[in-house]
Amino acid sequence: MANHKSAIKRAQQNIKRLDRNKATRTKVKNIVKSIRLAADEKDKKALSMLDTAKSLIDNAAKKGVIHKKTASRKISRLSTLVNTI
């Protein structure tokens, strides 16, 4: 464990950020998975979920949880998948 006061604070901040980022990444993974399943079943519900996914992925990129090009790639692939329905 850290010895200096600033190092202790930094360690605590890292733990908080880790939890926050993990939650955001999990939400992104879950929405992507649900859209892919809906698209496989040719469900029209995937169109409405796509807007939610775009918003969630953009927010994750804005917060720095995922890279902005990764976010762009995910949105692009999901849009292509949903448009084939």
C-alpha cells in the first residue's frame, strides 16, 4: 500500500474510477449483445434500441472509458447490422 498521503488518495481515486468505468463498459457490452440478438431474430425492436446504444457508446467515449474510434466502429457495425433487417 502507498505510504504518502497523495499516493493513498491517488489509489482511492483509481479504485473509484475503475468501478465507474467497469459499470459503463458492462452497460455497453449488454446493449450491444441485446441488439445483436434482436437483429438475429429480425426483431424491429433493434431499431429503437440502436438510438439508446449510440447514446450510451458516445457517452462512454466522451468519458474516456473507451476510445472514440472504438466507439465509432461499434456504432457503425451496429447500424449496418440493424439496417439489414
